[in-house]
Amino acid sequence: MEIYFSNLWLRNLPCYCIVLLAMFYTVNSRAEGSKELASNGGNRAYLLSSTVANPSYPFPTPGTMKVYVKEGETIYVGSSTQGQNLGTINLRSPDGATYTSGNSKTVGFIGTRAQEVAGPQPNVGGYLAFTRTVLAGQGGIWEIDFISPNNGGDTGGNPPQLAVDAQWVQPSNRYIAAFDVTVRNAGNTAFLTGRVFTNVLTGILGTFDVGFNAILHILTKDGYHYTLDNNGQAGNGFTFFANNKGFRNADGTPSYKSVNNTSSPDVYNPANDDTPSDITHKIFFNTPAADLPASANTPVGTTWLVNVPVLPTLSNISFIGADGISGQTSTANPGGKIKFTATANGSYTISIDINRNGVFTDGIDRILSGTINAGSNEVVWDGQDGAGSVVPANAASYTININVSLFAAEVHFPFFDVERNLNGIKLTRTNGANSPDNTIYWDDSPITPNGVPSNPVTNTTGLSSLTNGHKWGGPALSSNDDDDFGNNKSIDTWAYVITSALAASLDVIVKAPNPDGVIFVPNIITPNNDGKNDIFEVKGIAGFPGSRLMIFNRWGNQVYKSENYANTWDANGLADGTYYYLLELNTGEPKRTVYKGWLYINRR
């Protein structure tokens, strides 16, 4: 809100009212950026503005922030590097237009801590902002790069550690002490908050023995909100972002584990656009504004913003056999893929009722389990039962039950090279079922112990971040002490809402190939261990599991029987001579195909 007074009335205003007015402007000042990072005590985190990567900064940006604005509103920006050597501010609008604050040493320059707190003018004591009014066709997400004095060069060492309330001296290197993005409404009567966010926040504290206390707000694509209190994490140089998977397995599914290095963790680049299954959540500096739309244009396309929280769903369930036939597989080319679409990450258990008795937990039944991605999923079944044998053909179908537990509101916080986190982050989900909820999870078991490990090292059942947060490391012995549990490690903390199990089922037919020209039954075996004809080998029998073989002597006595013949009979214990075989081939039809004839055993 802005208040106007005539000069005459203002001259007659008692002095204490002027003081109250100044206090009003200070308390209600609007700014989004380093002011929020420095509003909860601890030490100043300087913003990295560079494209040079290292273990602490695997995904560097030129200090990029994003802001949602409507047509007619005005963007106010400033930084402590404006006009300092190469320091400037570059803006990109959704229609492709670009703007720059140039090299002015006054317009867009934040010179003091007091100006940082006050925000842009006309706030009392504010800085003189560089402004751009949003034109027709430019509404949506603007991208703003805060350029450092040396344009991102990896020179000049670390900035000095500084308490958040202290006056800074802007470093001449790639770090930015203060930056701000503020939106003013179209009526030019008020500044707005909850519009500014980033995909990745990269910064530095200056030393290893001080903490970062910023409180940030996480918005997930599926409509959930989290409040994150960094609570004194001490990583000196750090990279912070939030996504829906943390560190991934080779198949792209979430690993739900930390990684024992910073050089090769499989994690989606937060600077890239989202994919259907890899989502980078948005880090807001204030509570996201109530008027944010579901999506908005960006300089390179569109992105999501505020969605109504929805429970995950399971759809598009199908089975494609190894032969490429829907709903059917064969014994000659067994198995296939069970396909389904999930709207969230989660876990699955797939049970196949092999003996078709309506119970899916018998020893002969096949159980498959694992993790799934948001999006399309394929689970491979090799066509075998619980005992490792190929499932036989049958005219009746086999029922496949699919049970999944999906994770709503899933959010991961991968920390890179954060040596110690003495207090543990505080994370609170503020909307959705059973909110507020502070439950978090972690698994640091892959980390080689060094210094003070997390306690417990593995927490996959959930603990409150307010009472037993994800803590690691001990007090630093000096400002240069980087030797602790998180040094050169990639550590993940996550949270989610586990939904009630979703269930689905489908039927699959298992067929056998046409035996004509496939099955060949020998009429002699020579089991003398010379490696030739030592067993009764029925060629092609592997494609007909569940086939019955019986051997009779000349007097009609059964001397051998197998209900699932697999070319293993070697006539052990039988004398040489003439025998009779009866092979009932399982083709999946109600009536089996019968092969019969004489067989001669000759060991000479």
C-alpha cells in the first residue's frame, strides 16, 4: 500500500507521525531475493553468478532468478554488483525481448544493508531500481541474470564470512552480496510478493564454520507446498535445489540414497526443462502468491506454476508379449512387458497367479517388485514361475495383479559438498492430507564414514525434521575445516505422502507354438558318456513346458515319468533294449498332442 499526502498537510504533521510513517514503510517493505536469504539470522550466503562448474557448483548459473508478472505490472531489480566493473542485470521476457540495466552505478545498485532491507524506492530508504513495465504479450515468467563484477570468472577466492545483518563489501569476483527482484502492481499502488523463484540456488558462506539459515518455500508440480528452514547448514560453497527423484538409478528411477561422491551422481540437471518424469520443483523466496496461474509462458516455452493437489492415479494398464502380441505370450518366446502409467513415483508389487487358485502368494506364483517413475512404466516378466520354470501354455488365462503405492508431494533436496549440517533442515508440508507434516527420510549408507555421520545413517521409515532432522558433521575446528561427513559427497533428504495402495489386474494367455516341424523325438539313445545321444533329447520340447513323458518296458511297466519333461532322462538304471515312450505335448489346448513309439537303449 502507498499513502500520499499534500505538502501542506505534511508540513503540519507531528514529527512522531513521520517517524511512525517511516517505520510503516520499513516493516512493510517489499523485496524478494537476498533480503529473504538474510532474514533468519546466521551468515550471509553470497549468490554465485558463473557458468564454471566444480564439485560445490555442479549446476552453476549466471545468478538466474525467475519472476511471474502480468501485463501492466512493473519489474524492479537491483544488485550490489550493478555498475561494479562488469556487473549488470539482464532480463528476458516470454516474447523473446531482452533488456539490460547497462553499466549505471546508481540505477539498479544496492549499496547498503539498509537498502537491501528496505527494497526498491519509493520505499523509504530504498535503492533506485532498474525497472521494466510488462508490455502486451510479455506476461508470464521473466528470467533475470545477475552478472558478477568479473562476469563469472573463477578468480579472487572466497568472499569474507559475514553475519546477515552486517554491512558487506561487494567482492570483485563471481559472488554477489545482494540482489532483488520486486513486482509492482499495474495500478502503481503496491509491491507484490510470492512471485519470485529459482530452480537452483548456488551460494557460498565464505568459511566452513558458519551456518545458512534461510527459510524458503517449495512448490511442487502436483500442487503441494513445503516450507524449508535451512537451519544452519554449513557447506561454505553449496548448491541447493528440489526435485522429484533425488539421485537416480541407471534406469531413471529414484534411488532413495545419497551418493559417495560429487563427480558422478545421476541427478537431473535443474537448469534443464522438465520432462514427463523428471521434475525440478520451484524454490520461492516467499509464500507463493495466491494469484499464480496453473501455467505460464517462459522465454523458451511454458512451465507449470500452481496446481490443485491431486492424488496419484494408475492408468493405461496392458501386457505385451515378447512376440509383440497384446495380452498374450508364448512358451517359445516367453514373457513380455507389463505396462502402465503412473502420475507419481512409487513402488510396485506384481503378482502372477500361476496355479490359478485365486491366491497370489503360493510358492509357485511369481512376484515382481521395484520402483516406478512418474509417467510410462514397463516391468519385464521373463515368463517364469516362482520356481524358475517357464509357465506352461494353457487354454485358461493367467491373472496378473498389480499393486502400487504412489508418492504424492514427493520432494528431494540433493545437497552437494555440504560438509556439515549440525541442526538438520526443518521441512514442513503445509497443505494436503494430514498437514502440517514434518516427516523426512534419508539413506546415507553409501557414504564412506568420515567425521560425524548422520544419526541414524538410514531413515527410511520417517522421522520428524523438527525433533530428529537429517544431521551430519561436527563443529568445525577452524574456518578452513572441510574434513567432515559431507565433504565431496552428494546427500539427499526427501519427503512424500504415501498413498493408499492402488490395485489393477489383467489376464494373459500363454500359448505354445505349432508343434509341426518343431518337435522331433529320437528312437535311440546311447548313454555311454561319450557326449553323443547320452540323453533322450526331444528337440523343441523347451517351447512346450508342462509336457508329460512316460517310458514303458516291453511288458508294459512304467519305468520313468516326468510331468514337465526338460530333456534330462538318461536311462539310468535300465538295461539295454527296446522300450516304449508316450509323450503328451502341452500345447495349451484342452487335449494334448500325443507322440508315441519305440525307443532303443544301446550303451555299446
